[in-house]
Amino acid sequence: MTVQQDAPNGGDAQDLEVWIDQDLCTGDGICVQYAPEVFELDIDGLAYVKSSDDELLQDPGATTPVPLPLLQDVVDSAKECPGDCIHVRRVSDSVEVYGPEAA
Ligand code: SF4
């Protein structure tokens, strides 16, 4: 998996969102260790994203905004995810910037 090392333009308020492909999630919980504010394991043993008000979004492939202070933790989760199933993309054009489909 190739992950861009350069952070997105820090001074630019570039809005990012993250989603998980539950079909590939192994349920190991690495993402939850990195960013418990963003990821949580549901009772089905798979990881899901949480909304900004801490609500678990149980729809497969649901997206949630990535708070800038948590960006590095979310990027590290995507790098370490054994399922290669954490996708971080720009809100503006849905281009993946971190994750298995990032350029
Ligand atoms: S790190 Fe990836 S495979 Fe592991 S629980 Fe999180 S989303 Fe699933």
C-alpha cells in the first residue's frame, strides 16, 4: 500500500473525511487504538466511524469528518490497517488522499 507522506496543506482548511470498507475489516482494532475519537468496534466485531458528536455510524461505508488535530492519528491508522480498508478523502472532490486508493 502506498501512502503519501506529505501532510495536506496545513495552512489551508482542506476538509477531509474518512470511511471504512467493512467488507475488508479484520476487526483487530488497531484504528481504535490510534484514534478512539474517530473509530470504534461495533458488536459485530468490525470497525465503524463515529460522528463528530460521538455517535457510532453503523451504515457500512459511512463517512465522518476528520478533525485536523486527529489527522495524523487517522493517517497512521490507515497506514497500519491490516485490511487496507481505511479511506481518507477530500470532501470537495472525493479524491482519496490517504489509504489504499491514494495516488
Ligand atoms: S485497523 Fe482496519 S482492519 Fe483493523 S479494525 Fe480498523 S478498519 Fe478494521
